[in-house]
Amino acid sequence: MRLFLALHREVSALVQEGRDVVVDTALMERGILLDAARCFAPLDGLFVGMKPPLAVSERWEAARTDRPRGQARRHYDAIHA
């Protein structure tokens, strides 16, 4: 949770400095989502949700070499709730 809290504040600070920022993250827990919403509310931005089919998420996961397999399936429902 601390990592996400720090990320939200860093993104907010960068945007307030006038930088363009794109963040790719998974808001799997309600507390993380609420924190992001609070930090980003004053900013001119968008939340964009991607909801690919599970098979596509698993294919993307298989193409990555830096993560253990199985997380796409394990976290799919929480991420796309």
C-alpha cells in the first residue's frame, strides 16, 4: 500500500509541475483507488480502465519475462471489479 500511496503523490507532484504523465497501474484494493481519486481530483486528468478478456490478460502475462505466471488469473476479478 505504501508504494501506491507514494506513486500517487509523485504523479500528482509531477503534474502540478506541468509535466504530462501516463500511469499504468492496477487499482486492486478500494483503499488504493480512493487514495488515487483523492490525489488526482484537483488535476485535469482521466482514469481509463482496460477490461480485456482473461485470455488476453494471460497472453500479455506470458509475453512478459519479469513476473511469475498465474497472477493475471489470480487478480483478474479484483482488478476489473
